[in-house]
Amino acid sequence: MPSTDQAAPAAKAETPTPSQQLEAPKLSGAELKKQKQAEKAARRAQAVQGKPVTPSGPPTPVQKGEQKQQKRRGSTSGSRELPVRQPESNAAPKAPPVEDKTVEFFRHLSKPHKKTITGTPKDIHPAAQILGMQFCNYAICGSTARLLATLELFKELVQSYTVPPRTTLKLHFTTHVLNPHIGYLISFRPLSISMGNAISWFKREISKVSIDISDSEAKKMLCDAIDMYIRERVTFADQAIAATTTEKIRDGDVILTYAKSSIVQRSLLQAHEEGKKFRVIAVDSRPLHEGKNLAETLANAGIEVKYCLINGLSHNIQDATKVLLGAHAMMSNGRLLSRIGTALVAMEANDAEKPVIVLCETVKFTDRVALDSIVLNEIAPADELVIPGGALEGWRDVKKLQLCNPMYDVTPAEYIQMIVTESGCVPPTSVPVLHRLVNEPEIQ
Amino acid sequence: MPSLQAGYAPNLSFYLKSLKAQPVESSIENLISLLKRRQITNSRPCAVATAHLLLQVVAKFRWTNIDKLIKRIQDVGRRLIEAQPREMVVGNIVRRVLGMVRDEAKEDRNEDASDSASNSQSDRGASHSGGPPPTFSPLRFSTTDDSDSTEATGDDVFEGQSHGASRPPLITSHTSYAPAGGLPPQKSMFQLLSANPSPASTPPGAQSPQNTSNLNATSLAHRITTSTKDLKAEVIEGIEEIVDELDQADDRIAAQSLEYIHSNEVILTHSSSKSVQKFLLEAAKKRKFTVIIAESYPNDHEATHKSVTRSISTDAEGADELSTPKFSKSLSDAGITVILMTDATIFAIMSRVNKVILATHAVIANGGLIAAAGARIIAKAARVHRTPVIVVSGVYKLSPQYPFEFESLIEYGDPGNIVRYQDGALVENLEVDNPVYDYVPPDLVDLYITNIGAHAPSYLYRIVADHYKTEDINFDKPELQ
């Protein structure tokens, strides 16, 4: 890899002190190597002076990285440095073991999320850095919004891409530009299902690019393809879904919805514009309070809105006539992966015998299956649960106390009466069929 | 009076301190306004305040006959209930006191009527007639023993002796028994047995107070001079028993915890109930398990957060509590892993939960309960996942009321907790709903653990019958009597 070859001498030339290593807890692979080199250099320098090195780095976030480092070091540098490392490994257990604050059930999902753009590798496009920040502070939060933003980023990447000499776009772009950027975005928040679908589609498109056409032609082709994809799979799909949903809303309906889905909001607004008389009950929950945004938008449009939190759900479900839900993804076994709390709403609606209608573009369909909400989920940083000024501020100091902030839950298929997609209204059992038709065209 | 802690919310302790100094009437007014202003909230503080107030009412009220006392207590009770109808424990405590006064009066009357003859039998029978489990009022048993010793007839109460003297009150009581026809059969069973030698006599079950005076008109003057004082002392003692029961309810519940929690369990609970925390803490002494707490935003989350983070018990219900300052550990200090989650995560996590333990605000006679908002979705999610739901509640929260519409029991809280008034546009355009309580129907509950043991929801009506007298159930609603 050319980039690390360049990085290593640069690091040696700088001869950084151990203190510099402490400052960057989050490391990419390239940086790790750089740091390793620097450490080696420093150790050599100090070994000459006869002093053992004890880099007393912060034990918390880098533990994994450090272990890797040690492994690699062992393999590359051989036994010559082992005596020098000895005091280091002795010193490690002395530090009080940091309590693992992640919840055991979700430990497989708990990854430290990036919160800043410091330490970004230099070949990451600035637009990706902005997008990463928007992902992690929930400025762009919904599944569809993230999909659109990612596709726009890809377009930007294609346009600003120049093919290096002795290679072609088809061979070089995916591995050297697309994948690092996707990895960078994942470090802020895991990919949504729709993004995963779009990425595999886009990679397919790249592989379809003919070697014979010029780079500029290929770039234009890819950009057009992205535009087309957005138009077909999102814009038109949303229009079709909103139109179908509007038909389903009758005068006098009371629509209950949970959190905020862009397509639910759009459908309700459209129905209101068409002159339908209905009420909306917006149910919401901590910590994102997305429903407040929806309630505000709808109320400003002149719709009668009642707003309550999820603990008031039982009191309001009787008043509702229909329940409209957005989706993060539809699993292949008919289950709905959506904002945490959706399953409770669907459960209550089912209990009160209210129809549950899910609005979902087919781009959110996936061939993955889910039985519970624990195997497949996303864990948001626990600190988002802390209310500023509240008692939870010092929760990390309380032993054996853990906060858990999952993003999604899985709604059983039997709670869902209908899924409105751009290809029509289907029952949850039809999800895998529809998914094969629209997302995996090559299987046919 | 039990020692007062330095309270978190000074209102209850302040009120209790002021009780002795103030005249009764102003104490009543004081409590009414405290209830109305919600300065005393939650079941236990309300119950404690009511019991202490009634103690003062009885102690300072000059009465010549038991009817007047009952009338007086009913009067005060009615005013308190009107002040805050949704704090159902207030009514419960008043009913308990009324029932206790009636029992004492009955004993007293029987003693009185049998002055001339040796008739420990009817006496004994009467004292046992309403005999609920000893936890309710051990007092009655102690008085029974007293009467035994004084009248020196020993234990052979079932031997047919001279019943002639004891019969007249029994027969008259039979006539007055008719209006209180709703008596549970168990009470009369013992009576039937004990009164076996005299087939004409029927259980004295529940003599209505109106007859008490007529009945004992002859000995009234005598009673006023001699037994009023004793009766008063006994009533006061009875109220103190109730106060003690309020204090000990949580400990008695907690003592049973090991029977329900095995090691390495995952238990889900919600809000910041002191009863539940004690229950779990007691189990934590012996076993290691995990507790998941749903924070019950937006009405109780602050107390929940405090209870999980601080090592002192600062939850609203606990800190202004009178007794047990030894309770000072948070669950995580006791070595339990505590996971705090939002209410929305309940369904996601329920598949990994072994047991749900709910705290409650009030329990109603059909086995349903009124609990912090969100309890119903927890119970429902538990049922979907076939997870057992246990409700932890003192018997004092068990109310004989059975409302036709459960919505009437639900209190709605400040919508400003959900949408702040700073969000001007939102406040203008939105209807915001903030229920404080949920009604959980009995079919969602598997088990009730009370200070007198564990019961199925379907059995609760029996405990209601044991603790409250039929004629007191609707005392606050004259139109239903």
C-alpha cells in the first residue's frame, strides 16, 4: 500500500515523543502503523539511554488497539525488544481495571462511535466528514435521509475522482475511494439497511462500467445512474406510497403514529392538502424526541395533533382508528425493524384491534431475518440518555450501573396488517418476494 | 410518634410534627390543603398522614358514644377523600380505622351486656367473628385474652353453658344484621359453630352502630363512666397498629423476596418505588442478579435516576418516609448490575427478562392496579413474551373501591413536563397528554406480593373482605349506602 510507505518515513522523521501517542485514542489502521513505528523509534532511543519505557496511556478506549499493536510488534520486531517490553506489561495490571459499561446483551453491538472529525485520514473527502458529523449528531437521522445523503456523497466522490495512471475507474474506484469512505461513515454510525442496499447496487453499477469508455464518460454514467436510482427508488416511490396512503385515510380518521417517519409525514400532509378531515396522535419517546418535530410540522400545517409520550400510549390507542408506522427496514421474515418503541405501539394497536400499516420503500427491504431486537440492532452512545443537569450526569462513576440506548426494535410480523410500498400494498409475508424482485434483479 | 428523618420533601414530616401542637380542626384543614396542593403525594405518605391525623381526631374528640365517634371519623374521612379522590389510600385508611372502631365497639358491647353472667362464649365468638389474619390487627387477640383472664371461664368456650344472658344481644343483633347482608360467609361460619348449642342465635357478624346504642341503653350511663376510656385507649392503640403496619409493610414484603428471585435472573422494573427497591435489595443480600429499570419518563424519571445513581435513597416516596433510615443503599451498591433503559426499549429487552416486578399506586378489588404510567405497556409486553408479572404492594394500598370506569382513577399530570413552555409555537398548537397513572387489568398480573403473603389477583377480593367492613365501603358516598 503506497500510503503507509509514505507515512512510515514521515513518522520516523518527526520522532514523536510518547506523549503524542496519548492524544489520539481513536486510530485507523494507517495511524496505528504510524504510531507503532514512532513507538519503536522512541523505545530504541530510550533503550540506548538504558531507561525502560512505560507508556502509561489511557487504558480506556485504545485497549483493543494496544493489544493489536503488541501482537504485531511481537511478530515484526522479534525477541530483541522483549526485555524492554517487560516493565510495560507489568505496569498494565496495576492500573485499576476500567469497568465495562456496556450492557451484556448488546456487547456484540457496542462499538465506540466517532464523535469528531479529528484524526480523519487525509484522503477522505470533506463532504464525507460533514456527513459523518451530521450522522453522529442526528442532523441526518432517518433511514431515507441517510440513504439520500450517502448517494449524494457518492456522486460527489465520483465527480471529484481522478483516475490514477495505469489503472481504470472500474478497478480502482471501489477499493481505493468508495470502500474507505464507507468505512469512514460506518465509524460514525452503522450503515442503515437501505444504505447497504444502495451500496451493493452502486458497486454493481461500477462493475458494469465498460473498460472501453473514457473516464469522463464513465463518471457521467455513474452520476446519471445515481440520479436515476434516487428518482426511481426514493422520489417516485415516496410519491406512490403517499398517494396510496392518502387513499386509505378517510374523513374522521384518527391516525396514530410513532416517532417520525418522513414518508408518514408526507402522506399525512398530502391527505390534509386533499381536504381529508382527520386527527393525528403523535407518540414519541426519549431520547431523540423525533415525534415532536413531526407534531410541529403537522400542527403548523393545520392538522389537529395530539402529542404524547410512549407511557401515555395505552390511554390514546382506543381513540385511534389506524396506526401508520415508518420503517428502518423490513426483514425477510416479515418483521419490521424500526425506531425503538415501534413494537410497543404495534403491540398495543394489535391488542386494541386497530389496523397497523407500515409505509416502506422497497429499498429498505432486506434478505436478512430477525427474531429479536438484540442480535441485530444499533446501540447509540449511552450518554445521549443523560439529561443535562439531571442526576444521571455522574452515572459512569456509579459502579455496576449501565445505561442502554438501543436505536431499533423488531416488531413481530403478526402485528402488521399491511405494508404500503411503491409496488403496491402487501402483507408482511410478501417481503422476501418483493425484495427479490426489486433489489436482486440478477437472480431472476 | 416515630422518629422523623431529615426529610427530602419536608411536607409530610413537617405536618406530622405540627399535628400534636395544633388543634384538630386546623390539622384537618392543613392536611386537606396539603393533599389538594399535592404537597403530600404517593400512597405511603398519604396513608401515614391520614393515620396520624385520625389518631389525633380520636384522641382529642370528646365522645360519649361510639356512634358519635364513627360519625366523626366518617366526617373527617369524607373531607379528606374529597380533597384528593385519586389518593385511594386515604379512603382505605379511614375505612380501616372505622372497621377497627366497630370491632372494638362490638367487643365492648358484648363485654358490657354480659356483665352479670359468665358468658365468655359469646364474647369470644364476637371477638373472633371478624377475625382477619393477625397481621391486620393483633390487638383483637390480645383483648380477647384479657377478657378471658378477667372472666375466668378459661378455654372451654364451646361447652354449652348458660347462654341465657348472652342471647338477648345476639337476637337483637340478628335483626340488625339484615342491612349488612353482604357479609362474607367465612365470618359467620365460626359463629355458627360456636353458637351451635343455641340454634336460634345467629351470628352477630356486623351489628350496625345505630342498634348499639339502643341495645345498651340500660347500661349506657355505666359505660360512659367506665369503658369509654378503655375503648378510646383501644381505638388509639388500634390506629397505632395501623401506623406500625404502614411502617413495616415494606420490610415484610422484602422478607419474602428470596422466594421469588433466583440467582442470575434478569428482572425488569419501572419507576422508583421504595417497596420494589427494598424487595430487590433484600434478595441481593443472598443472590446476584440483574435489574433493568425503565425510567418512566416524564413524571418519575428524575426520582428513578436519583435512585440509581446516588447511594442515599432520595426518591420522593422514600425520603420523606418516617421510619427505616437504615435503608440507604442503591441497588448497584448492593452488587446488582443495574441497567437503566428508556420506556420505549421494553419490548426489545423483554425477551431476555425473567420476571417483571411492578410497583403500584393503588390496587383495586378486582385485582387490577393503578400504577405509574407505562406500567400497562410493560405488563402487556410481558404477557406477549410470557414473562411473569409480579406486583409488590402493601395491603394498605388495596382499596375496596371498584369503579365502573377505570379512566376515572387516572390522574393527568403537567403537560409542561413533555412540551416545555419555551416551545411557544408547540404549546399553542398541540394537545399534549400526560397521564400519570395507568390502569393494569388483573389478567395481566400473575402474582401480588403483599405484607401478608403472596396472592393471585383473583383472591384479592377476599383480602378486601378481611380488611374492610361492608358498611364502610361506600361511607364517602351517602347516596350508595
